[in-house]
Amino acid sequence: MLDRRDPQREAILDGLRTLLRDLPDDETVVFEDEVDINLNPKIGCMWMRQGQQAEVVTPGDNAKNYLAGSLHWRTGLLIRTVGPKRDGELFVRHLHDLRRHLRRYKKIHVICDNAKFHHDCWAVWEFCYRYGDRVVLHFLPKYAPELNPIERVWWILHDQITRNHQCKDLQELVDLVLAWLADRKRFEIDAAAYQLNAS
């Protein structure tokens, strides 16, 4: 496996650490990312009775939905938006959801990865033109998913919900995912990469 590393990694990371450390009370930070929700279940280890083989039925024709989520730095609250495609339109809808959910903050800093539709998309440019004084995008170093705390949320989601699931249709699976997220309410944030404790 190639060890790819962004040559600007340390400079970008220093900037994000400064942002988090010096964040005013009337501003906030979220870590954003998207996750696939597949009707064909992810296959993985599972518990079963000794001597019995569990059966995981796959529908064959896969159907997908996507979830854009943002993990609130200060509280661990997860704000989410569901859509049929992983694209700029979903991202912009999610940015509007952030504006509505985080109204009390003067400025919302959104830290996200370098997916092309996060920055090279007309809908995103238009959003930034209209709301860039309130919603500011910051990009993680390339090839660094370990720097985004929401990746752990997606890992737990797959581990507990989508892996080996038995849902008959996509809507049932999406409802299950949303119910699980609503039940969890808040997630612990691993701030080790930023050498800070989330407050």
C-alpha cells in the first residue's frame, strides 16, 4: 500500500489546532463527512450459536442512500442530512441544516475532507458566496481520514447497524440508521490528533 501524505499536512493541522484552541464562544466547529447506506449489507463477523451458521440475505440489486453528517466539536451532537446521491447538492442541503440547527452561533466552521464536490461545485460556490460570512469551510489534509473524528461514528454505525443487517428495503434500513443515531444523541470526540481536549 502506498503511504500517501499531503506535503501541507503539518501546516494545515497547525491551522486547525489554532482554530480549535482559540475558538470564541460565539463561534463553533463541526467535523463533516458522508457515509454510504447500502441495502446490500456489509458482511462481517457476528455472534451465532455454536454449531449454527447465520445466514445474511442480500437482495442482489443494491440500492443506496447517503448520509451527510457533522459532529459538533463542543457537544458531540451529530447533525445529519439524508439524500439519494453523494454530491454537492447533498452537501449544500447539509450546510443549510447546519445553519438552522446552530442558529445561536455567529460563525460555523465546517472541517471536511477534500472530496471534489466539497469545493469544486457550482452549488457550493453559490452557497459560500451567499453565506460565507457565517459558514466557513476548512479542509483537512489530503489522505488523512484519521484526522476526522466523525469517521469513528461511521465505523461504529457500520459495526452495529449496517453490517449483516436484515432489512428488506432501503427505507427500513435508513429508518434503522436514523433511529440508532437519534438514540445515541451524542458521541465522544477523540481529540488526540489535535492535542486538545474537546470542551
